[in-house]
Amino acid sequence: MIDLGTEDVLFEQHRHVAVITLNRPAKLNAVTAEMSAALVTAAGYCNESDDIRAVVLTGSGRAFSAGSDIRELDKYVTPWDFRNREDYCDSLKVLRKPVIAAVNGYALGGGLETALICDIRLASTTASFAAAEVKLGWIGGGGTSALLTRSIGPSNTALMLMTGDPIDAARALSWGLVSEVLEPAELLPRALDLAATIASRAPIAVETAKANLAAAYNLPLDQAVAYERDLQTVCFATHDAAEGRAAFAEKRTPRFIRA
């Protein structure tokens, strides 16, 4: 098990699934520089571990995350220092493993950005989402505009960015911001079950699917299709693909080993 150097971020592993919990409930899991560094460490560990095949990210208490701890922002001497800080959103962007956000409560500002960076978002009925930075005099810097627009469209994104007002879980579901809304007691079990299902698939194929999704957003259609074909060829040449074909022929469950 890794040492994150703080109790404000917890790390657990359940077979092939890592669970990262923001654990500063008294401050709505507002992220400090120490927590950001811990998330960088956790993300690096997950990338390097062949045993971890999926990640669940959640929060303790009544918040997923309220974003950056506002009181720490005045510590940056210049705007350039602020620009070049080690940001927790960036730490999650480098994760090659699939990430499920189990949004258990408030996802505000950088907390919303954090959820948006995850591949799949599940929400509790108590969850709410807001791009709240505009109420304090700035905007998000972790990809809010681009990621929100891709999830909920330009008009809904403009509504959230320009008002800073929250939307509840039901509206988030209707807009496509989250995939499922569950009762609070069902949220984490559902996230773990979904992560376990993903972890049972061929790991290289899953990681390739994640990389392919990123490319699909950024490439012209013909290039995206060609890239997908190339990635399919890479997957087809793996041991796990041969195992999948053999298991199908033998009518048994495949045993994938990430090779």
C-alpha cells in the first residue's frame, strides 16, 4: 500500500479496483496543496500498478469536493506561480486506467472539474453540481468549459458558467452530466460493482478504449476512425485477445493478465 503523506486523501484497493477518497469532510473536501500532491502520488501508483485495472473516486461526508481551498490561493506570490501550480485536476488527467466518479454530495468549482475528468460519473440523489467560480470573480481553469460543453451542450454550459448556480442530481442526469442517480447508500456499492465489471475485461483493451475516446474528441472523423483501427490492431496482437478468442471457442470465462 502506498503512503500519501496525509489522512485527507485515503487509498484502498479491492482486488483490481483502487478507491481514492477525498477525506476532509469538515471543509467539504476542499483540496489543499498537500491533498493535490497526494492525488498526484495516487494517480502515478495506479498507472504503474498492473494489479489496478479501474479507479473509483469519491468523497467523505456530504461533499464530493468543493474544489480548491480558497484560503490557500493567496499563498501564490504571482499569477504565474498560480498558473504553474501542481493541480489536482491535472493529476487525474494522466490516469490511463478508467476512473468512475461516485459523486456523493456537493461537486463545486474544482470539484465539478474533478468529476468531469473522470470517465464515468454516478451521482447520489443528494449530489449537486456548480461551476461556482464566477461568484468569486474568476472562472475554472481545469477544463470546465470544454468538458461541460461536451457533456451537456453549449446552452446548459453557459447557464452553469455564467450564473454559478447549482443543479441537482436529477437535472444533471437529464442533461447527460451523469450516467446514473442512486440513493446514497447504493452509490459506492454500485460504483465498486461497475469498476469490478470493467476490471474483469481485458485491461489493455479497456485502457485502449479510454485513449481512443480521448482521440475521438480531438481528431477529425476520418482520422479518428483510422486511429481506432490502428488501436484495434494493437489490441488484437495481445495475449489477452488470443485468450479471449480461445475462451470463446472453449465456452469458458477468459483469464486476462494484461499482456
